[in-house]
Amino acid sequence: MLSLAPDLASGVPGQRIAMAAEAIRCAEAAAPHANLSLHRAMINLADARATSAGGVDADLLDRAEQLERAASGIPLYQTADVCRAVWYRCVEDLDASRAALRRCAARAREAGEDMALWLFLHYAAQTEELAGDYASAEKALAEASTIASWYDDWPDSPWLMDPRCELLIAAGHLDQARRIADERLPDEAGQPFPVRFVGACIRGKANWWAGDAAAAVRDLEVAARCCDDFGWTDPGVRSRVDQLLAEAYAATGRPYKAAEIAARLRDLGDRMNRPALIGDACRIDALAAAADDAPGHLDNAAEAARAAVAAHERSPLRTELARSLLVLGRIERHRKDRVHSRSALHRARDLTATIGHRPLLAQINAEMPGSAPSCRASTLTAAEQRVAEQIAKGATNREAAAELFLSVRTVETHVASIYRKLGVRSRSDLRRALIAHTAQQPPSVRD
């Protein structure tokens, strides 16, 4: 009973580590008769430590693997290598995760266990998506779908919908990802934790890439609360929702909340030598500083953005490196440092084109020098045009300021000038004026 009580999915929150340790003590006293319970308790203890930001307990998993060699009846999906595959991915050690997954898949193929192989292929897709290798992720999911097509009665776990929707988001099919989440993973009272958490993650990411930071905040806060209630504190285990939530906070004029998350990420990154978390924290700091009105705020933002790029260069998360380069390029442009802005944006574009993340590539292309906005009014300056486009999308002055790294007062000044130059009196008038101007452009300009 003690070996089951710390189970990741159905155990007792807040007591998993203590119960697993007690189960191990009791099972060791009864060895070898309690070896199956001992193994289960070791796996549960490794799970509990990983979810509570304790990292991967390699020694504990090695001991569990020794028991696997001597015992029979242990399912493939409960082995030490499965733990290594999942938890090493969560702490950004993707090479160790891949190695464990290869061993898991080989055992499943040898044993003819199709369901285990189907599960491992989904895990492999999640690892490759984190690395920014969407082509390999798609290949893994295609093989998983082929296996599943041989059977009619397999359950569709919420956890396994996440990598499929992640592919849709990367391909730019944001509405399709949201529709899957709304139909199959509703945010309703009484739904189990995986349904609410995964659904909120998918909706939050899709809304973020669609440019709706306010909606992203609402969904990502739901996902974060689910993790809090379940006792999951590691940012990787939490599917990196905290990082995106912090950026959404900065974009909606709440830099103080973004800074709180950044401080937690940096502390854990420093303590556990996880450069991806350090890079995340620095990028959040850059966004918060860029939205500040204090003197020298853009210099501080640029310094934080450069630190984010340097940290992400040490991590295997290529998409995060591209995102940090984009932030650096934007900030350098606002500092009027065109050389460094162009360099960062070109690096971001080249990397993202290789990765194949369409929403991110669209954001980078919009920032590139010489990429004329699709609906430029000749009477507006470049800065006024960017503000006009944000306002026309429905952004408030504060949201536009956060997106463009300007102070709210600067945006207000631009808005007044835009209204005067275009002869409009409201946001709806501005939207119609920009749409009309776009319609008058030749196709090559509109494209």
C-alpha cells in the first residue's frame, strides 16, 4: 500500500516523497519477497523528486534497473528507462532522454508490445519538439498513428494530445489546435487534472502565438494553478507554462508578476545548472525592462536579452534561442543599433526557418529591415505605423507599449499624431482607414 500511495497520477499530494521513502524502507526489510513493491516505490520516489524540482535521481533509477533484471512482471511503461526518458527531457538533457527512449522502443519492438511502443513514440515526439526538431516529431507521431490504426479500443490520453497539438501550433494551425482542446479537453469543473491542465496549455500557447496575450494569460494561469494543486513545481514538468505566462504578463502591462516568475526560474537554473531556465529568466527580464519608463530601460533590456541569448546557446532548446534572438533584435532596433539588430534578427530567421515554426518565423519576418508593413499609410512614420497596426488589432495603449517596447506615454503621443494625420477620431475609424489603404496597394505590396 505504501508503494502505491506516492503514485504520480493517483497518489497523495504533498506526501509522495515521504511515503515512497517509507515504502522503500519497509520493502528492503522484507527483501527479496517485496522486490516488486520495492521497485514500484523507487520509481514513485524518482517521479516525486523530479516533479518537485529535485532533478533526476540517477542512483535511485540505477537501483530500480538492477531489480528489473532480477524480477519479472514489471511492465515496460514502468521501467527506470521510461523515467529517464521523461524526466531528463523535463530538465533539458535531451540527449539522455533520446538514449533512454531508444532503449525503451527497442525493448517494446522485441517484445511485440505495440501499446508500449505507441506510448514511447509520443514521448519521443515531445522530446524532439522541445529540441525544435518538428520533422522528427512528426515522423514519430506518424509511426504512432500507424500502430494505433491496427486497434479500435485504445484510449486517447490527454497527455498524448499535447505533442499532436504542438505540431499544429508550429505549423500555424492555431484554430485547429484550439478546437481540439475545446472539444476534447474542456476547462470544466469536475474534469480530471490531465484534461484541464493539457487543455489549458494548448489553448494558452495557441492564443499566445495568435497575438492574444490577455487570453493567453487566462489559460496559462489555469494550467499553472493545476500544477500548483497537484504539487508540481519543476518548470519543465509544468510544460514550461510559467515562462510563457511571464512573457504574457509583460505583454499585458504586469512586469512585476513577470519578474516574480523570472526570479524563481533563475534561482532553479543557477542551483541545478540548467542554462535554459537562466535564459528564460533573462528574456523575461529583458521584456519587463523594455516595458519600463525608467531612464536607461532599453540599455538594461538589451543587456538582459544578450544574456538570454548566451544562456540559450548553451541549451539544446533551439526554439528558445530563436525567440531570445528575436527579442534582442527588437530591443536593439529600438535602441537605434541597426547593425546588432539586423545580426540578431538574421540569426533568428535562419534558425527558425530550419526549425519550421511558422508563427515564430512570421514574427521575425515582420521585424526584419526592409520588410514593409502590409498596410503602411504614407503619412505615418515607421514608429507611428507600428503603433497604428497594434491599435487596429484591438490592443490597448498599454498592450501596444509592451509589444513594441515603448512607454505608455510614447504610445499615447503616437496615437494622437496618427489620429491627426489620418483624420480619424476612434480606433474603429483607424482600423477602417488601414484596411482601405491596404486594398489600394498593388498585389506585390499586399503580399
